[in-house]
Amino acid sequence: MSGLADKLTLWIKEEIEKAGAKGAVVGLSGGIDSAVWLPYAKGLFRVMSWE
């Protein structure tokens, strides 16, 4: 990931941490928006060490 994707991933990570959550739930519908989101979610989980 680079640029905007990195910024979004780190922002989501920070928001989850600020909320005091220990994880996240990602709902995927199977549509194009889910297909686009999935690689970023995978990167986020690596950053958060949730895999």
C-alpha cells in the first residue's frame, strides 16, 4: 500500500485504538465496494496484528 491507502489504514487503526476496541468486524457484501475494501482490510489487520 502507498499514499492514500496507508493514510486511511493508519487512520482506521487509530480510531479503533481510541475506541478501546480489541478488534473489528468487517462485513463484506460481495459487491465491487467489498472487493475494493478487502485488500485494505487485510493490510489493516496486519498493522493491528489481528491475523
